[in-house]
Amino acid sequence: MDKASPRDLPPGDEALLLQQGREAWRAETARYTRVRIQAVTARRDTPAGDGGPGRAVVRLVWAGADPAGTFLDGRPGSVHFTKNGDGSWKQTL
């Protein structure tokens, strides 16, 4: 996934977003069992220099068993974030 799109966030923001994205996805998939994140990236969600608020998307590939017990891997997912004025990131819907 890293090779599919170049890194475009400062390293500190990227690391924080990867952590927050994983945590958000684990919460999102709480009803699933054997959840495992197989790959994850964090990238800008708006063109650089657009003048708007900073936005980012964390894209994941994950595996897990749904409530019926069906286990699948290679499932895609994404979590979106907006940068706050204090430099922190907030998950958006």
C-alpha cells in the first residue's frame, strides 16, 4: 500500500494518524472476532496548498470473522480525519 501512493504527510502526523486509525478501526469492528490489520497507510485527503483545513484518510486492509463466523481477509476500510487548530487530529464521519 505504501508504494501505491507517495507519503505526503509530516512523519509525526503520519505516525499519529496510523495509531488513531488503527484504534478507530478496532472500535468500528468490535462486533467482529479475530480482527487483524494487515496493512495501513495515512495520506492527505485534500490537495496540498488548497487553503482549506487539513484532512487525511487512513486506509486499511484487515481480516476478521463477522458475527455469523465467516472469516475473510483482504477487507478494505478507511477512516477520515480533520486537523484541528491545535495540530491534533479528529476523526470525521
